[in-house]
Amino acid sequence: MSRILLLLPTGTYRATDFLAAAAHLGADVVVGSEHPQALAEFLGDRAVVVPLDAVDAAVEAIVALDRRTPLDAVLAVDDQGLEVAAAAAKRLGLRHNPPEAVAATRDKARMRDCLAAASVPQPVYRIVARDGDVVLAASEVGYPCVVKPVSRSGSQGVIRVDNATQAAAAGVRIHAILGDGPEPLLVERFVPGAEVAVEGLLVGGRLEVLAVFDKPDPMDGPFFEETIYVTPSGQPPPVIADIEATAARAAAALGLREGSVHIELRIGAAGVVTILELAARSIGGLCARALRFGAGVSLEEVIVRHALGLGLDGLAREPLASGVMMLPIRSAGVLDKVSGQARALAIEGVVGVEISIAPGRPVIPLPEGDRYLGFLFARGPTAKVVEDVLRRAEACLDVRLR
């Protein structure tokens, strides 16, 4: 029986889906997380405390675990465990990404420099030190531009600015989100155009594209909350080919070789495909539930199969169009309740509604927030039908704050 260590940060959405995927494959699962009290709810004594914010200590804990009962794979399911998984798998001689490549995906400034060195199309950018001049950097890249932290994901702290006054205010606001640390900011030229996302799997350095998502809502700022993803993409075949080729070039430029990648791109002026972001993990939140392969195989199962070295031959995405809507948080407050889920589920094509914030918990919109209210899932004959179904389903939901 194969044995896999799943690194599950306590705040992850994805524990249940990855555990189910591993169980379906008959793998023996050990869970690693940073807090002992969080582990009991997963697997009791088949769990180990792994300090995900301290790579060296985490690797030693995983090596000690492997000495007791050897592991066949170490897999991080979210951003927080990526560097630990890469370093531990390398140490144990298991399938892995180079740790330095993973580290580059976790630092947007390093990522931009790697892409620039490989001449991969990306926005003009400047890196601004903690005490640097955001307004000067913005004037150098040109307005409109985007100011962002180098370490955050999910659009947290990402702000479009159109002039010097807005650039100065954005710098202050983002530093307030980050606190007093030395983290620099990234200022990059805003790229107008349609935004798409590539979900892929690297196998020996070769990118297997699993899906290309369209984002039908405009992503023009000032904040960049993502809402609807639908696949297959409606872009023309030559543009799809360019999207996939650019995504592959970006992964290679960073030195990634194995496992999931989620890549955000823009189709800019004259159809030029530009890389915005690249993460060495699969799509975030519960969005993976929008994808099915073969006879109902989940994305998580695909990822676990690859980590364990199991075959993936002939595994293709289902023929139906599918999509997910990340329910936006429109105002700050404390969640009282969400009603209307039954009405949403009654709409033909809706296959799931998940509210991921519990009543009584605070809800915080972007750019300060880092979570979505929940997720809607739909399937249908075309991506346009799926998009329409998701919009109708969201209209059924009544969100009450207090």
C-alpha cells in the first residue's frame, strides 16, 4: 500500500477533498499540520505536527516520520506547505519540485525576475523596498498600474491605481495589511484584456493542461475579486494554443518540474498573452470541485495519483462544460445567515452550494480580506449556459450581516 503525507494547513478549505481522494486510491494517509489540536479531527494517531512556517524543522519532522514508516509521497495542498513539501521530498528522494523553484512562486518579485530572465511576456514592473517610493515606481511603469504585496494570494492587497494620489494611498493601505515587516511591494503595469486561468499538471517538466478557464466578469479593479470561472474556454484555438504555450514557458522559466500549477494570464492588445501569476499548486478554495476527469475522477485524485507515481494515461476532462462562482463579499460585517440555498440548488445545472464562512464569523471584503463567502458549482452543455446558471443561482442567495 502506498503511503502519502498530506500537508494540511489548519485554515485550508481542501482537507476533506484530498483525504477522500487518497482514500479512494487506497493510499495510507498521514496528515501533517501546524497545530496538534487540528490533527485529531483528521486522522487521530496517523498525524504529525509539522511547523509549516519553519522549513528546516518541518523537514526534520518529516524525515523522522519516514524513518519510522517510509513515505512514498509528500504533498502540500495549499500555499503554506509548498516549500516544506518540496524540501522534504527532495531530502527523501521522492517526486518533487526544486525547492528554489517553489520559493520563486511564493515571492512575486522573484517570480517576475525569473520570467524576465527567460523573456516570458509579463507586465512591466518595479520592486519597491519597504521604505521605497511607490509613486516613483508607478510613474516609471506608467498608469494605470497595479500595486501588490509580493507574498499574498487570492488578490489580497492587490489594488489598481490610476494616478499618483491613488498610488501613494495604495502603498499605505497595503503596508497596513502586511504589518511592520520588511516585505517589499510590486508595482506593475495594468494589462487590459480578457483574463483566463490554466489548470495544469507538470510531469517530468512537461505541462499537461487539464483545463483553461474563462473569467467572464471584467477584472479591471480597483480590486480584483474573482467570481466566475467557466471551462472550456471560448477563446479561438490559436489563442488557446498561445495560452498553453505561454503557461508552459512560465513554468519552465521558474524551474518547476512536478505537480500542480495554477496560472493566471491576460490576453492583451493585439492578442498578446501575458503572465500575471503562477502558483505551484492547484486552483484555490473549493474551486477544484468544478473539474471532473474520466468517469468522475476529481482533480485531487489526479494530483494524488501523480504524487504517488500512478498512471494518468487517457485521463481527460469530462465532456460537459462546468464552472464555479466564488461568492463575493460585498461589505464588511459579521455573518448572520445565508438563505436561499434550496432555491439555488433547484435551478437546473446547479450541482453544489457551499457556504464556507460560519454564522457569527467576520466577513471582510478585498483588498483586506482573504476568504470567499462560499462557492456555487454548475455543469451544462456549454460554458455560456453554465455562466448563466451560476448568475441565476447567486441571485437566489440572501446574505445577511449584523
